[in-house]
Amino acid sequence: MVKNFGQRSVVRFKSDVLIHISLDEWPTDVPLLNTFTLHEIEDGVIRPFWHIFLEPVETVEMVAGHFQSPLGLEEVIQSCDEALQKAGWNSKETVVAQERWFSFRYTNSTPNKYVDINFRRPDGATTTKIQIRRVIKHPYAPPVEEKEESVEASVEPALEEATK
Amino acid sequence: MNVSKSVKVNAPKNLVVMNVVIIALIAIGLIYAPTINLTSPQVFRAASLAPGTEGLLKQTAAHLSKMQGGESIGGFPGFEPPDDDEKYKQKIKNKNYSAQDVNDWVKEINNFLKQIIEKNPGMTLEEILTKQGLTAEQIEKFILALKDTELMARSMATFGVDTARALALRELLIQLGVTTLW
């Protein structure tokens, strides 16, 4: 549950809004390993965020986070896979599988919902970098405006009656 | 001998014939030119990328490589930090760059992508990279690196990465047919 409204940074792009969340607000259906810490950059740590896109026929909700782990690449991938499978993400598609770069997409029985997870450990790096995005797409149908004639038609008989 | 006289008589006639041939050739050219012009842009696009595109792709890949720990992107050479700058090397390897770094790199990437689009109108990035000769795997990695960079730029907006610049990158990716940013 998102908490502490008004005490977080909000970034507005075009028809989308990015709201930073704290680690304890991370979705519970996407488990994080105990060895994960937030990806640290020169300016601080990159906090996870909730990003909402208002698209013509859908609202896309994405929660994303950048993490790092001291574990080796293969160990992190294996451990994450086990944790995600245990959490019900039982279908996995490999997007990229190269020497030091792996990307996978996990889905479950819920339609329009998936988790993308990228693992990187460049040659010489001291940590494995993990980027996780959980995406949910909510169908959207714009409300239909009522026609003016139907409003007038319903008013006319009443007016006629009143003026007799 | 009347050679000189016969040459004098025939010279103007030859000139007339030559002029008629030239005019006929021009007329034929004008008749077929519209047909040629209509098909040639499509033929041109299908045949090759605009001059300079490869260089721009290489530059884009180099900047993406900075965001990806120095890895080779799309088969282009990875970014090599200077040997004598250990701090910068570790910064690149461990992706501990600053918001200012990302600001600068995204600015350059946007610049290169704009030029690629201008030079190859109507082509998606996948088409451009295919024409460049990248394998399917290399294309996937190139596009993923761009999407990753865009996401990183968004994520670091609160650290000072220019929101307009991050949005511009997103718009360029959409123009290039990289439509899913989530």
C-alpha cells in the first residue's frame, strides 16, 4: 500500500506520472532477494518508482526498481528465478542471453501482467546490477457522452404537462 | 576531286541529324523520368542506408555502452575509458555514473538519433539496424540498451536529469518504432 502522500517526489512527463516509492512499498508479488540493495550512483541511490501511463485504450501501471547485489551473475539469476517461480510467475521467456547480460520476461495466469527483469555484470564490475519492472495494463474505455436530444426529449413531455 | 565540296554540303546535314537525335534522346528521357523518379526513392531506401548512418549508429552505440558498463552494443566496439583513469573505469563498469553524466550522454544520443531519423525517413530502428547488417540478437540488445537508457533517465529525473531531455529520447524512440517503453 502506498503511503505518505505528499511526502514523496512526483515527476510529470507528458500524459504520464512517475511517483517515487520507498522499498517497503515494493509490490509483494515480485520478491526481492535479501542481498539486493538499491542501485547506488554518484548522486545517491535510485529509488523505485510507480509510473502510470494514460494511453488511449489502456492505463499502464509500472513499478520499477534498480538494484545491485554482490552475488555473481549466475547465482543472482538462479536465485531470482526460484523466488519468482515460487511467487507464481511460472512462465518465463528469454529476451536476451549473452555472456554478461540476461533479460527475462515472466508471466502468470493473469492476463496483461508481466515482470521484466534484466541482469548485468560487465567485465570487471564488483556488483551485479538488476533492473525489475512489473507491468499491469488496465483496459480503458473513454466515457460516452449523453446525446442532447435524448435529454430534451425526456424534458419536453414534462414541460408540456406543466404548461397545460 | 570534289571531296571538299561534298564534305561542305554534308556537314550541315550531319549537324541536323545529330540535333534531331539529341532532341529525341531528351524527349525519351523526359517521358520516362517521372516513372524513374517515382520508384527510385523506394528502391533507394530498400537498397541502402543514407550516407553517414553507420557513423551515427556507432556513436549511439558508444554512448549506450557507457550506460551499460562498457559492453559492446549491437556489435559495435564497447566504450573504453582511458587506462590511466581508474576512477572513471570503475564508474563505467559499476554503472555508478552521475545524473550529469546521464544528462550529457542522453543529449548526445538524442542528437544522433535525430540525425538518423532525418537521414532515413520512414524507417524503423529495427529496419535500419537490419540494413546495417546486425544480427537479430544484436538488434535486440541495441534496442534494449536504448530502452534501458530511457528508463534510467526517467528514474534519475529527481537527481537532475533533464525531464525534457528524457521525454525527447522517448519521443525519438517512438518515432523509430520502439513503441513499448514499459
